[in-house]
Amino acid sequence: MEADAIRQRSGALLEHTGLYERLTAEDNLEFHGRIYRMPAAERKSRIQDLLTGIELWDRRREPVGKWSRGMKQKLAVARALLPRPELIFLDEPTAGLDPIAAAALREDLVSLASKDGVTLFLTTHNLSEAEKICTLVGVIRRGALLAVGSPAELRSRRQGRQVEIVGRGASDSLLVELRSLPGVRAVDDQDGRLRIDLETGAEIAPLVSRVVAAGMQVEEVHRGAESLEEAFLAMVREAGEEGQA
């Protein structure tokens, strides 16, 4: 009984949309609404609201088999939202979409979920996407939950910061010297961009002075925080080192 009640209050968008491609967009949603035993008037109103919200109302009578993958994903989102669930599970919702279609779908997801007060449960390897959609993120490695928090909390968990020095002439000896300095956790050279991972309290000015003194022609210096992906990789590395200890 509890499983049935949970299913009635949940929606899902899995890897395959499961749309009936010979049916129109409107008929796909109509069929789904009938399965959920939604009253006719409510079905009609809800279908119009959802298709209007994702800018597909004018194409509601087209067979979805002729649509692009991005449009089908949008329709699948509308179908999941149709019975007004409290929770929707999303499995890599933008996988296979081009950047423009992926961005549009993300905007629709956030807008529709906010409008309906729905909780989105996103499963993804795309941490940039999680950072844009989610207010709470859980990091899982080999079935173990490593951390839970907002993207900002996870980014700041290691209590460090980064500096990026852009220029020419970074020698191998300079990289070795920088990595040996107190307060420096890591140095990465990416085609003239030195990304230096610092501990809390480490000063940036002395690093820049060392770089200039070593003969590197500095063009730009940027201070920044870790991305969610960088924080994730750091947590996974640290968990792996602890497991080997």
C-alpha cells in the first residue's frame, strides 16, 4: 500500500522518454492523464498550461515521432508533471541534447518545478548541470554518501581557493618551485594557464612575485573558487586515499 501511495505522488523521466511517437503531443498527455484518472476538465486545462509553459502548445497536434530529441524531452517532462506529483526523478535529462536544447530544457525544468512546487531528484554525472539546477547535492562514491550540501557549501568544504596566472614562459623548474611552497596544494599548467590550488590563508601576491622573478611573462591574474566538479574530484581523491590508509 505504501508503494502505491508513493508512486501516485511521484513522477519520473528516465533515459528513454517512452512517448507514443505515432500520437500527437496532446494525445500523449491525454492518454497519460486518463491513466491517472484525472477529470476531463482538469486534464484539458493542465495539458494546455504545461504545453504553453514549454512553448509547444502551437505544435500540440503534431505526431511526436517527427520531433527533435530536445522537443521530445520537453514533452516527457510535461508528462511527468501532468498529475501534479510532489517529487520527480530525473535520470540524465539532457543527455544527448545539443547545448542550446539542454539549456532550454534546464530552464523549463526549473521554471515548471518552481511554479508547481515540485521537488526534482536529479541523477547525473554532469556536475555543471547539477550546479545549475540543484539547491542540494549529494556526492556518492561506490555506494557510499561522501557529502551532502548546497553547491556553494560543497565548493567551500575544503576551505581553500584558487588563483589562475595567465602568461608565457612557465618553466618546469618554476612549477616544481611553486609546488614546494607553503600553502600551495597543487599546481597545474594548462597551455600557459597556471592554476594554483591554495590552502586557507595563503597569500597570492608572493606567488605572483615568484612567477615574475622566474621569467614568466604574466598577462592576467584571476582569483576564484573551485567549481563543483573540482570539489567533487577532490572529495573522491581524498576518500580513495583514506581507503588505502
